[in-house]
Amino acid sequence: MPRLTPEGLHIRPRQPDFDLPSPLPRHWHSGDAFKSHFFNAMSVLFPDGERFFIDSVRLFRDQIEDPELREEIRGFIGQEGHHSREHQDYNQRLRDLGYNIDYLERGLQRRLAFVKRHLSPELQLAATCAVEHLTAILANALLSNPAWMDGADPRLARLWRWHALEETEHKAVAFDVYQQVCGSPWLRRRAMVQSTLFFTWDTLKGMRHMLKRDGLLWNWRVWRNGLVWLWGSRGIFRPLVRDYLDFYRRDFHPWQHDNRVLMERYQVEFAKEAA
């Protein structure tokens, strides 16, 4: 299968100054606990998760001869490294509010340690491809629908736009490496099933913990309104289902979802921060 990544794609890490509020507003997204903790729970996963993504690609970097892809790998590692550091800062703000972030991180750290010890490098890379697809379709939806962040603290909203932009830029790097060193559709599909289950479990675990600390875990209105926001007739997840399922096609490639026009629109916002 030919490489479908657009030519001339520049993947460069940025170093914006987000000046996150300290203390972080407990319900920074429009005063809504569910929305705030949905994003907070994902943030908890990123520092360790993105270091795993970097390591899984590095395992195969020396096998890549294409100079353009090697340069994209360099940009991917730079961007993911910055994401990890920014979310560490974000997560420290959550610790300061009394959430047990160490508890939430330990489960993911144990699982990633098991994966590195017992699963093949190819399956580790396939898992990275899978989660990169999940983050790419979420990123595309966030950038396509600014209303996702209506009422959010502008500093947090900007951080999530920056993360979404860079996830879009490098969405095919791990996939292109995988295609060159393995390419098995079966292994890729297996990794997506597993990654979807764990990503969902970890996000729900984080939300449950934070809502419990807020005394809102059993507040049915919080869950009703939140689930409508995610899955209702205008829910933010509904349009993602078809894009998600595309990953299971034998001939799938991330840039079949060509959103360069959207990407270029947001690159203007962060042009001054490009390294």
C-alpha cells in the first residue's frame, strides 16, 4: 500500500506558554463537572501514554530509510514530548485540588510496564497506531466544532486546541512506520479493540474518582446531562463512530480523513510558538 501522507507535511514541536491558572478552577469547563472531568481524566493518561508512544516508534526508527518519514518521526517525538510535559503541569494542578492523580496513574503505569515486558514490539507499535487514531478523530472533532469548548476557561481551551492541532499533524507517523515494518491488518485491529477498551476504562475511572471527590458521583443529573452531551442526538461522540470504524478497514490510512484545511486554519493561531 503506498504511503498516503501528504508531501511537505511539516511536523514541528511548539512551546506555547499556557499560563494555566493556579489554582485550577475545579469545574473549568462551563461550570460543568462532567465536561471538566472528561478532559481532566484524559489528561491524566497523556504523560505516561505519550512516552510509551515515543518508545514504541523509537524501537523501529533505525529500520526506516525514507528520509521524509525519518524527519516526521523526529517531529512526532518532539511534539509528543512537549505534550507529556504540558500535561504533567496540568495534572499537578489537579493534584493541588485534592484529586489522587498518583492513584490514577499507577494503574496505567503497571499496564504499560506489562506491555513492554510481554508484548512484541510490533504489537506495541500497533497499539500506538490505535490510540493515535482515537486521539486524531477526537482532535478533528474538537477543532471542527469550537462549540465543544463553549464556556471553558480560555487557557484550558487553548491548551486543548494546541494538543488537537499537533495530534492532527502527526496522526499518520506511527501508522506509516507500522506499515513499513509490519503492516498486519489483523494485528492492527486487535490492538484497536484492546486500546478502545482500556482507553474507555481509564477515562471512566478518572471521571469516577474526580466526581466522587466532588461529592457528585451519585448525582443523576450530572450523569444524565453528561451522557446526553456525549451520545445524545447532538452528542459529540455520535459523528465519530464512522471515522472510528474506518480503522478496521484493510486499506485504511489516517490521511484518508484529509483535514489539512482545518489543520492549516489552526496553525495560524500557534505560528509564533513553532520551534
